Amino acid sequence: MISLTEEQIRAIVVHNISRKREQYINVHFAVKSLPPHLRNEALRIVKAMVKDGLLFAKKGDCVGIRRERIDEIHRLLEVYYSLKGGKV
């Protein structure tokens, strides 16, 4: 089984939201690329990210990135790309 830290899951979620051209996406699409055994944990992390103000909730299950927190978003994207072995 794959185990990821909370920081890595946050990075994957931010990447999945930012790669879409829409301003917000359904939360289930944000965690879709994660293995099934990590999705419940990822949904909990997404709720915490909304509570922390990194993401905003809209239209029920939809979430989007707060542009005011762009520095933290860039840091999480760097974590994602280092996880994938790519460059920013």
C-alpha cells in the first residue's frame, strides 16, 4: 500500500484543482487520483484546507483555490513536483 504524508496529499489536491481551467471543481475530482484507501483521509484534509482558508467552498461539494494564498499554493505545487520527480 502507498502511504503519503498529509503534506503530500495536500499537494496532490492543490495540483488537481489547479490543473483544471475552472475556478472550482467538485471535491471528489480533487481526490480522484489518489488510491481508494486514501480518499477518505484526503476528503478530511480538504475540509481542513477549507477551514484553514487555503481553499474556498462553493456550491455544495465544490472547492477552489484562494488566490490570496498563492505563495502557499506554489510551495505545495513544488512539493507535488518533487514527489513526481519533475521540475516546476
